[in-house]
Amino acid sequence: MVKIDKVYTRGGDGGTTSLGNGDRVAKDSLRIQVCGAVDEINAAIGLARLYVEGAANIMLGRIQNDLFDLGADLCVPEDLKKKDGVRIGEVQVLRLEDEIDNVNAHLNPLNSFILPGGTKGAAFVHLARTIARRAERLATNLHRLEPISSHSLPYLNRLSDHLFVLARHLNDDGVSDVLWVPRDNQ
């Protein structure tokens, strides 16, 4: 378990931060940007959970925990990881797929693109979805430069899909979705 005795260390005052293995890197390095975006998803989900109850809240809670696993996985370069380190795995990816299928089975058919919004919970879940897409883009860029965990990109990809169907579920299973009306303002 992690023990945090002191919140500030002054170690980052010069623009660097520590990776999970102790190596120091620039705070604006691509790896830190990916980890930061994953943290932002988690914060947006925390906001959404203020307005979500029941099974959706339970799913979001599991995702928040997964996101800490993902951050722990991403904060250490692959070639420096210990075999027993925290990783995001296939189990989490498959769980997201199962939940997507279960939630999507109850949604109204989608005949238009939807605008992010609707209920408060859905709006925050849409926000988390867009941050997940950004995290996925950054992680893809990082993966081009150096190896990352083989399940990181699939997890982020499924996560944004999961958040999309969950937002629709929170909009009365799609009944309250805000539909895009092309050229409505012309």
C-alpha cells in the first residue's frame, strides 16, 4: 500500500517529476502528459458520480480504480518495470466490453450524432469521454516512441466507448439525448 507522509517535496520546483521507478523527467514529457490525462479522466468521473446512482455509479467506481492501475502502469517505462508491478490487463478491457454490451442492449436506437449533454451525470460522463479520447491520442503518440503496456491503448479505447453508452444510459436510455441537427443555425 502507498504511504504518503508529506504532500509537498519541493522536488518538482525545477520542472521535473519522478516516475514510478524514481527516474526524474520533465513535467511536460509525453509520458507525464499521458498520466495527467488519465488523472483528468478520473477527476471528471468523480464529478459525474455526484449525479449518478446504482449500477452506473458502481461501474464508474471500478473505472476510477482501473485508472489508478493504468496510471501506475504508464508511469514506469516498460523496460524498467518489475514483473509484479501494477498493470492494466485484459481482464479490465474485457469487463468494459461486457458492460458496454449490457448497457447498449437497452438503449434507444441511435439515428443521429448526439451533442454532449442531457442530464448532469451524462454531461460529466461525456466530459470524461472526451478526456479519455485525448489520453488515447497521447498514449498512441507515446507508443510510437517507446513501448507501453499492451493493454493500455485497448483500455483507453474501450473506456471512451463505455463512457459514451453510459452517458446515453444516464439520458433515460437515450430518450433524453440531445441530438445534433445539421445546419440548424443557418
